[in-house]
Amino acid sequence: MNEEEFAELAAGFALDALSVDDARAFEQARNAHPEWAHHVDDALESAALLADMAPAAAPPPAVRDMLMARITGGAERETEISSATGLLAAVQDTTDPTTTDDVESAAPRTGDDDAHPATTGAIAVVRRRWTRGLLALAASCVLLVALGFGAASVNEYLNRTPAQVALAAIEAAPDAASVTAEAADGGVVTARWSASLEQAVVVTDGLQQLTDDQVFELWVLRGDEVTSAGTFLPAPGGEAVTLLEASFEDGDTIAMSVEPAGGSPTGLPTSDPLVAIATDA
């Protein structure tokens, strides 16, 4: 193990996220190379920074699970890939520059190689990709905290809905536009869209409370055509962020009505629109 690989394992150690094999290799290298101890100190300091700058309340336990789930080629791949052929194929599927030939040459050769291809090098490649992903994620989380985000904020970012992701993309688009209008029965409705992205999101606040057998339904009006763009139920305060499910073009009109649970049975509004926003305004 070289010093770079040790530093990567140190990041996993600081997050208590090493596999059994990696933990064993880490401890062996740690004892053999005391001069590398500063990597452990740095990793522990980064992990402590993440914890110390978080809110006083315990961070949601799902944060760590979500981070680990996003690691490309996670530790579970080592257990899922049981055969030498499968392992080498998995390594080829990654973006690691190591080729199959490199893997085979890196593995020790034995007299039984023809029957059982060597996989030591391939396992090392998978482990290296796993720890590099972990190190990058740990650094990203520490950076978020350093910029003022607590663990709850990181959790919120990772849990964004498709509508929230689309809204962020729309707001970042150079042709982003928006119009705000008041709903007929109370509340504020804002349509945000980007013609280049061909997407629109409706953001609501203070909408009326509906009965259990009602929903809000969005509509896209284009010429004489009326197309359902999906239904939604807001939070208790009437707040919601909803991505239009229908195709969107600049110049469409976005409308909203109250419909039976599950949406209009006819595919057309069954009540007067609460609001209609023209996107060519």
C-alpha cells in the first residue's frame, strides 16, 4: 500500500465506513508507517468539523446511508462479484484507466492461473475506486458545512424532489422567467419556466385546504388544446413545488383547478380555474 492509498483509507476510517478487509489493511499500514499518521489526523479533523458545525440536534441517521449509497462501486460490489470473470468485467465497466491487461499483470501469477484467473489486482482497483469516492464525498460534505450548511441542510439537499431539482435548473437557466398570480380562493401561485429547458414548475403558498376527495390539478393550454400536467396536494400551509408533467413550450398558459381525487375523470377541467398564467407575458 502506498501513501496515497493510505490517505484514502484514512477518510473511510474517520467516517467509520471501512469494510473488514480495508480496516485490516488500514491498521497494518498504520502500524508499519507511523510517518503517515498525519493523514489520519487530517481525516479525523475533517469529520469532527462536519460534526461540530452541525446543529445541536443529532443529525438524521439517513445522511450517512444516503452518502454511502452514492458511492460508485460501493463495498457491496466486492461481495456481489463472486467470479473472476464478473470481477474483471465490473472493472472494465468503470472509468478507471486500468485495463484488463493491467489488472492481470498486477495480480500474482500461480501455476493454477489457467484454471483460476488472478483477481488480486481487480479487487485492488474496485477498492481504490470505492475509497476515492468516499474521500470525495467526505470532502464535499466538509465543504458544505464550512460554507454554512449543517447536517440537516446536507440531508435536505440530498433529498431534493425532481420538482426541486428542476426548479434549481430553471432558475439557473439564462432564459428563466416567472409570473406570480393570486388564486381565486386564496393563496399565491408562481409559475417559473425556461423555454430552453422546456420545463416549468409551479410554486404555491397559502392555498386553500381541500377535502380528502379533492386534489389540485395543473393544466397546459396551447391553442385549443388542454392537457393535464399532473395533480398535487400541498403541505398544510398550502405550500408546494410541482413540476409540470406535460410538455411545455414558451407561450403556453398554465392553469390550475380543483378536481376529484386522482384527477379529472374526463381529462379536462371539471371546475373553473383558480388561476391561469400566460408564459408569454
